[in-house]
Amino acid sequence: MKPTAPRHAPWDVHRLPPAEGTSVLVTGGNAGIGYFVAEQLAGTGATVILGSRDPVKAETAAGSIRARVPGASVRHVRLDLADLSSLEHSVRALDLSRLDAVVHNAGVALDDPPRLTTKDGHELMFGTNHLGHLALTRWLAPLLVAAPAARVVTVGSFAAKTERLDLADLQSREDYRPKRTYGRSKLAQMYVGLELARRLGALGSSVASVVVHPGGALDSLTPARPPVHERTPAERLRGGPAALVLQGKHAGAWPAVRAVLDPRVGSGELWGPRVFGLRGRPHREAVWSHLSDTEVAAQLWDRSCELIDIDPDFWRAA
Ligand SMILES: NC(=O)c1ccc[n+]([C@@H]2O[C@H](COP(=O)([O-])OP(=O)(O)OC[C@H]3O[C@@H](n4cnc5c(N)ncnc54)[C@H](OP(=O)(O)O)[C@@H]3O)[C@@H](O)[C@H]2O)c1
């Protein structure tokens, strides 16, 4: 994004710099953290496109944003990350000549077996969260290159901090444990976000890749946005004690929003909430030691590109 924020003022999540004239795609912008990323970015004057697999939910979310943000420029495109063959069409449907940022936010997290798969036969969480976003990046590359200083913002997870990838069983075929598979899918996303930053840097690209995570963001601590998100007084009460360590999804959105807008956020950086990485204002974290393993990242990049049948050097051609 064009640098619009004052370089020395502290970042204020409630007073964002203007971003008129820019366009941002938010995957999974119809609900949860993605909804709040979209709402907050719409308040800056950016045109926000909600990438959603459900047009009705997406229009409801867009309506909620328009009702809260006077003059908001918000629309949606159909986007199903679990159907790789649909992604090229989704990118064409954006009908843009350039894209200033994409927030890879959409995610699926399963708690229980059985192991499910995407339309393409990939394990559902790895296939949607990681492979779907990588494939989307490939189709978006020409639009991102066409912007003056575009950003790819990958939403990872604290859950990835304690996980390690199994490069021999990336898709949990041998040993499927849903929570671990989810954590690994987020870890894979984070590795690839950082690998992308290295590849873009090596090409001298104007595009930046930033990895963020939202901390722990609960619906019960999230302000209501009816009919997108309802919160009963009982839920509010139940959420109270959790607020000591966790936060709502509106606050979970802050690191991604800052990564889109703040010129002080650089390619290859990791941003998350300030308090124990779980809640609070966005701040830069040291890249976790296992995430700094460039050998693993490079292998994952190549294998992932192979799995989705794209050229690992797709940025060169963009
Ligand atoms: N909440 C947390 O504490 C937390 C912590 C760490 C990381 N994260 C990460 O933050 C991101 C957002 O989490 P959240 O809590 O806001 O989740 P959420 O409320 O469950 O929202 C997930 C979003 O992803 C969309 N989605 C799921 N599968 C999709 C697909 N195949 N194609 C397109 N969109 C799809 C959902 O669409 P539908 O409405 O159609 O289902 C929804 O919009 C995720 O990447 C998650 O891994 C969250």
C-alpha cells in the first residue's frame, strides 16, 4: 500500500490512516475476524472486496459494513478456497486492474475426525487454509504486481507456535489428529508467507509479504454486528473472565489491518497482539525460531506448488 500513515506517530487502531483509491481483498470477509478486517479497512476509504463462498452471507456482511461506515465502498466475490479450479474465475470476477492488498484470512478448523478432503482431494484444513491461499496468490500475482506497493498479508495462528511440519505426511494421511492438522496448516501458511517475502525480495519486487496472527479471539468477546454476529447478554457475561487473557474478533483483526496499512510494517515480518501474543494492540514479534528454517520453507513451497500444479517460480512471470 502507498505509505499514508505518519512515520513517527504511534499506531492507533481507532484512528487509521486514509486509504482512498486502494483496493483490498479479504478472504472469509463475511464473518469473524475477516469481517472486522473488512469493516475497519472500509473506514479508511479503501475499496474492500469480501471473498466468500456464500453470496448471501457476503451480502449481509457488506450491508452491515455499509450501515456502520458511511460511504463505504464494499462488494463481494464468490471465493471457495476448497475448490482450486474456481479460483482463476474468482480473481477475474474481481474486475480490477490492480490490487493493493490481499488478506489471507479465511480458515477452517475442525475439532473432530473424520479426516475430510477438499474438492481436489486434499485434506480439508491443509487444502483450504494453506493450498487454497497459495493458489489464490498465484492468480492474484499480476494484479498485485500492477499496484505500486502491494501487500500479501497471511493470517497465521498462535496454534502454529508449538507445531512442527511433517514433510513426509503434509496431508495427515498417516496420522490424522484434527487440532494438530489445523496447527500445521496454519504453520504451513506462515512458512509460505515468509518464503514468499524472501522470493519477492530476491526478485526486487515492490510487493511485500507479511505474516500476522490474531492471538486468541473469541465470539463471546466480540461486539455484536447483527445479523452477522449476535451476542446475547448471557454470552457476554460468560466471556467476561476470558477477557483477562483473550480478546474479541474486532481486536483479532488489528494485526492484519496494521499490516495492510502501516508503511512501517516490512516484508518478512511477523506481527501479533502485544500481550503474550494473545491480546492487545498489534506489535512486531521476532520470527519464531522454527519459522526461520528456510530449508523447510523452501521444501514446503516446492511441494505445495507441485500439489496444486503451479509453477514454483510463478512470481517471475507475473
Ligand atoms: N479466532 C481465533 O482465536 C483465531 C486464532 C488464531 C488464528 N485464527 C485464524 O484467523 C482466521 C479467521 O478466524 P475466525 O476465528 O474469524 O474464523 P471464523 O469465524 O470461523 O471465520 C472463518 C471464515 O473463513 C471462511 N471460510 C472457511 N472455509 C472457506 C472456504 N473454503 N473458502 C472461502 N472461505 C472459507 C468462512 O466462511 P463461511 O462463513 O462460509 O464458513 C468464514 O468467513 C483463520 O485463518 C483462523 O485460522 C483465529
